[in-house]
Amino acid sequence: MDTSLTGGREFQIPVLAQNYAPKMNTFTVYAIKSVKNNSIYVGMTQNLERRLAEHNAGKTQSTKPYIPYVLIFTEQCPNRTQARNRELYWKSGIGKEQLKKLPTTQL
């Protein structure tokens, strides 16, 4: 697995959201990309399937104008603190630039 974009940390690029199987009490940091304008949103959740459905149903104010979205990145974290730190990294300028280089798979 190529880890050059993440400073040696491994991450997953999901093919289908249905294949997502979270571990109990873990958090998932995720990135979604708008099909409408290619904007990237980064967040964290304990239930990725539910959260993606909320984004694409327009239930999240910050993403509603740009639906639909496709999942481009996930990263599992063992606790909320670590997930928040990784979320902040992916929201930073360097993190966002790395996410922009990832391929987008339309679901």
C-alpha cells in the first residue's frame, strides 16, 4: 500500500460504502467529494453508513448545497481523541491537498 501521501500512515480508499464494517467503539474519519463541484468535506463518525446517507439526503447544512457526494477516503481510529486529531489533519491545507490527489470512484 502506498503510504507516501500520509507520512507513513496507512489508510483505506473504499470501493463501496456497503462493504464498510465498523468495529465497536471505534471512530471513522472520512472524506467525501461533491459530484456537483468537486468540493471535499472531512468528518468523523461512529456510523459511516448513516452519516453518508445524512449528507446525501441534505440533512447537513454545510454539505446540502453540493449534493450528491461520493466517499473517497476512510481511516479507522480507536478513540474520539485520535479521530479528532486525524480529522483536523485531513482538514488542514496539507491534508486537503493529499485528498485531492485520490481517485474518485462513483458509487
